[in-house]
Amino acid sequence: MLGGAQGVGNTMESIEAKILLKNLLDRVVVLEDGSKELSGKLTESELEALNFALDLVVSSKRKLPAHLVDSVAQKLKGKPVKEEPLDPKIHQVKETKVQVEDENKDAVFELETSVLDLEPPSEDIRLCIDFGTAMSKVTMVDNSSGYEDITVLRLGIPGEQQEINETMLVSSVYIDNEGLLWFGQKAVTISESESQSGNRQRLDNIKRWLSEEGFDEKVNSSFNPTEIDITYGNMIQAYLMFLTWVVAHSLEGEGHPRNILRRFAMPIFNGEKHRDTKYKLQEMLGDAQILADSFYRTLRDGIPIETFISALHQLHKIKTDYKFIAEDITEPLGVAGSLLSWEKKVNSLVMVVDIGAGTSDFSLFRIAFNPDSGVLGSSEVSGSARGITEAGNHLDTMLKSCVLTKAGITRDNPLYMNIVGVLNLTIRNYKEALFNDGFISVSLFNEEIVEIDKDEFLSLEPVQKFNDDLKNTLLEILEEIDDSWIKGAPAWSGMPTLAIALTGGGAELPMAKSLAVGETSIGGNKLKIVLSQSFPQWLEEEGYEDLEEDYTRIAVSLGGARKLVLPHGDSAAITAGDIKEKAVLGGFYQKGS
């Protein structure tokens, strides 16, 4: 037990205790007989806040009435006590629906904004945040010692999911039946538990709301069981808060400031959509730092949705200038930046194909760098950047359809909503097992078992179409660019050669690897297409072999965090003979290809 107000103050600030105690009051509900009840379980942080308040009461000259002090003390000791009725003139029980115009709501939550007052961060240390549809990744590169010190943050440990992956964080948000927000693997676990008692859903694909219409739409009742309005944009903000909170815990004890410089990765958007999304993410990532600081002690125990909305209302009234949020970098640019050693000559034509959960992004680069002269002759080929919506989630949908078809489950089935609801929560795990093991047995809500093997799935017409769409997108890009890129491509084995660099969670999919078609003809010019090495040679030579297993997933954040990056928007329509270096392959190609 914590002893003394001063002792408690060492572990909990008064403002944090105040917030927690207000949260407790917000959870008081009025029963039909007029009595009061505190809903939900008492968390460790709330217990600490009660101890804090009790010690202050005991040590204060302005004592509370003895019966109230005794009541709190008995509660902390776990003894039942008679509930004292709340004075309605002092304690107003709030309505469950939050209204934006309710000015009294502003007093519920106090923000921690001290990050705005910190000294500007060092430019020698950078994070790159790759906010993923399925998993999020963050890499830090420190150049302060004169060389690149690369650290892929172990997000899975503070995220309490190290049994799944230590370096990647599950991108999920769930509102439980009590109205608490949960994140990451906890969101998955709690949602699967509650799904058995109703059609409850969690948001696994929250990133897609950045690229699709509906950012400001209210989350529907299957995702939000409360009467409190929350939008899909708010849910993205909540997850970014969690991701920032996990980053802070991952760096704890390393001496880095909270306003460490950070870049962020984005999918490929064109024109105005790119600008709008960039500015939106810059603001949201900055807001995420203030929210993560404000909920630093309580986030692990779930956040009441009304408290989070209150915090957002407060935050949006503050004038902010987030100098620690640096530039954006497109996902293919991040990948391309991870391929270069910046210490060896490189001269290659590389197509980066990043197959994530939500999109498959393509971009073609002519990469030429001479470390002796420091001349970077690299450029993104104009018109080559594009994304398609067929990706990992597309396969999830097809697998779910395959399972329901084999089981004969239609909308007429009385358990249809329950079956589909549970399947939605588990389909991603089944898909990974199918491609890893070649076979799955799917257990449905109605206790029926459906068996599917990989070859059977890959032969389905929609899956074949996904395979064809990837290949067609690649060929369309090559056919539409100026033929000088093909004619001037560095030769390997006497033929102009294109390297395919596969990254993202779908890099190991059979349809991804089939993109290396061997030889093709583009505009009458023969072109050899090969897969790049799955792990860049320079990382192996620099002693980062431990990154090999996760490289395809962390390539974006790794390339984006390095001091030198390929410049965004530096594209060219034709080569114009500007790259004159002798072809140097730089370890891009698979050995024996």
C-alpha cells in the first residue's frame, strides 16, 4: 500500500489522480430505485488514484467528514460499505451522449501539453512511422555518432503481443460492451470474447478510412455499442495515440525526448488527395503525442469512450505547432531508400511493389548513386506510381466467401450474423495459416467445420483475377512509360534488366512472387525481370542480420528513417542519357536468377 501523500505523489501526479477520479465519477450510474452504482472493474491506476486522494484527505487540514474518510478507507481494504447518496446539487450525473456544444464537458479532462514547450529535437535522430492496415512498424536511425545506428522498435513488448511479433503492432481498435476503447492485440482478444454473445465487430482496417470516403462518418452500432458519437476519423486518432504511447514505452530509459523527430509513411495518392492526407496525418500524429502523454498511465487499462471524446474536444481548441513531425514519405520511396547502402555504387532499374493489407502500391525507380562524388542520379519514373485496392484484405474477403460457400451458409440462415461476425474477427489468422501450412480447418459459430487447402483457394476465379491484376498493373506501367527507361536499363546477362523488390505483409504471397516473369517484350524491347534479394546485401554487411526475418515488413520505416532518402516528387519522364555510370547491381538480384 502506498504510504503518505508525499510518497504517492512520487508515483502519481495530482493532475493524473484528478483525471482518474473524475473518470470514476463519470462511471457512476443511477439505478431504478434511485441508488448509485459504480460500473466496471476498478483498475490498478484508479486504485492508486483513490489511495492518492485518501492520503491527501488524511494529511489535509481541511478534513472530510469522518464517515466519508472511513468509507473510502474501507473500500480500499475491500470491505463492503453502505453507499452514501450523491447530493444532486453537487454531483450531476452526465448524460451518456456527448454533445459537441456541451461546454461543461470541457471541464472533464485536462490535457498534458508540455511536449509543445520542449526544445527542438536533434535532426541526427529520426523515427519513421509506418502506420499499417494490419500491422504498424517504427524504425529509428541515429546518425549522431557519424554512422547509421538502426533500431527497429520492439513495439510488441509494451503492446503486450510479443508472442505474435516483437517489432510490429497489431492495427486494431475495439469498443467493448462497457464502452471502453482497447487497442492492438488486447482489442483482438476482448472482441473475440465478446463476439460470442452478439454481433460485435472491431476495426481492423482503420487505415483505409484515410483513403476512402467516410473519414467523418459515425461508427455504426456493431462497432460502437454506446450512444456516444465517434467517427472513423476519431478511431484512427485513437489508434495513433496508442501507437505513439507504445513508441514512448519502447524508448523509455533511452534518454530520447518525447518530441523526437519523426517522419511518416503514406500510400500513393495523386495530387490534392496526397496533400490533404499529408496535412491530415501531420496534425493527427502531433495530436497523438499529446493524447498519449495525457493517457500515459491509464491507456493500458482501457479508455472510456466519453473521456477520449472529451479529450479530443479540448485538444481541438488548442493552437498547436508540431515541429517534431517531419516530412511524409511514400511507401515505395521508403522501400527504395532501404535498398541503398549510400556507400557503394549502385545503378539499377527497380520496381518496388509493396503489397500491404489495404493496397498494393507500385513505383518504378532508376537508382544510381556514386559515393565517391556524392552524386545521387536516382529518380522515380514519372507516371509509374500507382496503387490498386486488391491486397491482403481482398484475399480475406475471398477466403471468407469461400468458407461460407463450402458450408452452404446464406443470409437465410438464422445464425448468419453470428457466423459472419465471428468469421470476420478470425479470417486474417486463417488466411495466414492457409499460406503458411497449406491447409486450414475453419470452425464456425454453428460448430460446423470447413476444410480448405491452398491449391483449392488459389484456383478460385477471384483469386486468379487478383493474380492477373497484379501482373497487368506491372505491365501497364512498363508499357506507358517512355521507352528510354527500358532501352537504357542496366544490362544483366546481356539483356536490360528490371529488379522487382517485394515488400509488405503480402511479399511472400505466390501471386506476388509470380511477378518476376523471366523475360517479356515492352514496345519491341526485350526486358529481363528478376526478383531482388529478399534482404539487402548492405544490411547483412553492416551486421544487421537480425533484421532479415522482418525486412519485407519494416523496409518502409527503415528507408524513411535514414538521413538520406530519395527525394519525394523528384521524377523524370525520360532518362535523357543523364545516368552514365557503368551498371552496378548492388546486390539487388537474387543469386542464381
